[in-house]
Amino acid sequence: MEVTTEELRLYLGLPDIDADRAALLLEQAASLARSIVDPLPDGAKAVILSMAGRAYSNPQGISGETIGPYSVQRPQAGLYMTRDERRTLSRLAGRGGAFTVDPTPVDAGPVYPPIVDPWGPW
């Protein structure tokens, strides 16, 4: 699955983009996503764009800033994957969630284990 720099530009709503930097971030984001699920499932493009977009929008890796009485804190700087993004990748790949396991053998009849009459037929 290839995510293009043009898609990242559109995702961020920018008139232009540093193509080399964007390509590097997209490649690293895809590699990070593949560390969770490989091969990448359909729909993983949204997670890759989210990760790369976060890193592209914060090139200095600022984790917090204050201007006057206003303060902004970011959870983390650089290229990273949130818990929700990891869960999304796992769900897209069909992993996780609730499931059941049927322990009944395939060759089991209507009653298992079979009822054996030790005295034979009456």
C-alpha cells in the first residue's frame, strides 16, 4: 500500500509540501504500522496519514508551548503511533475483539461423549 506525498498534502490542507520530507515521514510511518500488522490491511492508509501528518505538522518536535495565558501540551513529539491507531490497525487486520472457541470435536455425535451401556442392549 503506497501513500503519496500528494495525499499527505491534501490530508493536511496545505497549498504545497516538502516532498522529500513528506516521503521520508510516510515511509517511516508505514514501517511503524507494519511493525503492528504485516501486510498492511485495506484502510491502513488513514493511520499512516495520521501519523505522518502529526510529525509533518510539528517539525521541531515541540511537546508544549505557552503564549500569554494559553498553553498547549502535546502527548509526545516525533513520529509515533497512538493506542487507538494500533487498535485500528489490529481491527482492520481482523485481529482482536471478542471471539468464541468451540471445544467440541468435529466428529462428535448428538451426545458427546457417547453413552455406552455397560450391560448391553436390554
